[in-house]
Amino acid sequence: MRRLPAPVKRRIVEHLACYCTHSEVAELITNEFGISLTSRHVRAYDPTSFQFAGSDRWIEYHRTVRERCDRELGEIAIAHQAYRLRQLQQIHDRARNCGDYALALKILEQAAKEMGNYFRR
């Protein structure tokens, strides 16, 4: 495969730092730049992969973008388990008050899954 331009490499590292899978990144790059990549080629720019073949600047850039992504995700309420559990509790309470016990049971199941998939059938 021909050598990739720096903007394409940058976007690969950005997508990887934001927790996209290798195949997702390959598809995103194809859609954005019209360049067809394989998952293996994408792994060459993933500092967390044993197949990483990039330079130190991509490691540093990945770390910087990952920190920014984590910070932005932290600002989204639904990304926090405590928030999701509070919402489930409110829905459960409303369902029980309305007599919708089937929904209440589904909410209990969802809460158990939220807590580490303690629900088993």
C-alpha cells in the first residue's frame, strides 16, 4: 500500500484514541478520504496494538486525544453509572405506582445488568 498522508494518519490515530475499533476506523477513513484500508493497516497506527509501527509523535498524539475524549465523555451524564441507575430507579418507581409490574420487572433486570450483569436467566 502506498504511503499515507499525514492528515490521514492523524485521523486514524484520533479515531483509535476515541475507542473506535480497527474495522470502524478503516470504514471511517474510506468514507472520509476515499482510501481503502484494512484493519491490519489501521493497527499499525494503534499504540495499544502489538503491531504498532508508528513514530513516537503518534503515541503522544494518541495519549493527548484519548485524554480529551475521556474528559468529554466524563461531561456526559448518561456515561456515568450512578446517573443511569438513578434514572432506572425513577422509572421503576413510576411503573410500580402505575401498576405496570411487567415494566418494573424489566427495569429491575436492566439495573442488574448495569451493575455487572448480575441478572441471569
